[in-house]
Amino acid sequence: MDLARTRDELPELAGRVALVPTMGALHEGHRSLIRLAHKHADHVVVSVFVNPLQFGPSEDFSRYPRTFEQDLAACEAEGVAAVFAPSVEEMYPSPLQVTVSSGTMGTIVEGAVRPGHFDGVLTVVLKLFNLVRPDVALFGQKDAQQLAVIRRMVGDLNVPVEIVGAPTLREDDGLAMSSRNVYLSADERVRALALSRALRAGQAERAPSAVLRAAQAVLADEGIEPDYLVLVDPATFTEVDDRYYGTAVLAVAARIGTTRLIDNVLLEL
Ligand code: AMP
């Protein structure tokens, strides 16, 4: 396995290349993405880069978990051809003038709570695409709005990369795997289960208003006041109403103690 710190250090790979962009602190969810990537390409490249552009000033950029040696071992074990792990200076040698705007889609739901977040995500994803030049890139459904804005960027800007979404991996008790789960105390981890429980309660209903009511009731029971609990169109992240038919995303974000968690499920209306 190659470790590349710069574009020049990336190996020339013959055949189809898949990119799995990550911020490191790899867990089984990331590994499932890498396994799926192997099915879509001859070679898998994993990027490990904690992108300062997508963190707000009061967010956890400096204390975001960093486990680089373990990440390399996980990538090696998953048969990854190369890990691309540039430094912040390599990615952003000077302040950017030109960036990608996620438009209105980036200002709603998660984007309303984290202004500028999706612009930061799209800018780094486009840079990673241009540096690694993959044929296909994989993103988790766990970050459903991220997946939606990336699909939109690729469509709107004719970016020649195929985008594949991958299902959310969960712990046995339902908690969505996340690098941020390590912040949770034992008590908080139990409280955090209310998120996936609320989403499952919503999934059991059919009409949008009933879906939201059922999910909201579970959160209220646990005394959780979410940043948002919404039922949205997976492509646009605009809220759906009782006349909507098709696949929808029930998405939630909440602070458990000081840790902010997001989760979502797909459901058929
Ligand atoms: P991150 O390192 O958090 O930026 O995540 C890197 C990629 O892994 C993103 O595409 C995430 O959506 C995806 N991912 C994160 N958590 C999970 C999970 N529990 N299951 C599947 N994919 C995930």
C-alpha cells in the first residue's frame, strides 16, 4: 500500500479507480465503504484529511479524533492501493479565492445549523477529485445531505466522477457508527440511542405528519431537544408534506452532552 502526502506521490493505477474520502478515525462504517468500493473499481484510494474548511469556528476541528497509524493498518487490511493524506498546507497553501458554493441546498437543515459547512465539503471534495482523478467515489448515506449536495455538484458542474451512496453501518444496539461516538460518556451513549429509536419509530408510520410525530415523541421521552427532525426529499433536502410519494429521508441532529450527532433513515411514502 502506498502512502501519498502530495499529488506527485500518488501511484499511477491502471484500470478503474475508486476514491473513499474520509477524515480518518476509521471505524467499521468506513471499512464497509472501502469494501463496497472494491466492487466498483480495480483499485481503491482512501483519502484521510480533516478539512478545516468544513468546521465552524466553535466546532471540534482541533479535537477531532486522529488515529492515523490505526487508519493505515485498517486500509492495509482492506486491500487499499493508496492512502492519500495531504497536510493542511498541501491542500491550502494560500487562502482560497475561488470555492464551491452549495447554493440554497447548503443553507437548509444541517446547513442552517452549520453555515458554510457544505461549501467547505464541496470545495475539498472537488479538490480531492481533481488530485486523485477517480472514476467513482463513495459516500455514506449516514451524511445524507452531504451525499445529496455532492450529487448535485457533480450534476450541475458536470464533474466526471460516478457517485455511489453506501448504507449506514450501525452498532448492534442501533447507534450509527461515527468517529464522534468516542466523545460520548457511558451515560450519554445510552441517551444517544434515542436518535436511532426515534428514526425507527418514524419508519413504522406512513403519513409524513405521523412519521414526524412518532419520532418526536421518542426524543421528547428522552428529554432531547433536537437541532432538527425533518422529513425531506433525498435529492433536494426540502421538507415533504402529506401529498408526497416516494423515498424520503427522516433526518435528525441533536446534541448529547457536548457531542453533536446526526442520523437518518430512508423510508417509502
Ligand atoms: P467522515 O470520516 O466522517 O468524513 O466519513 C467518511 C465517509 O464515511 C463519509 O462518506 C461518511 O458518510 C461515511 N460514513 C460515516 N459513518 C458511516 C457509517 N456509520 N456507515 C457508513 N458510512 C459512514
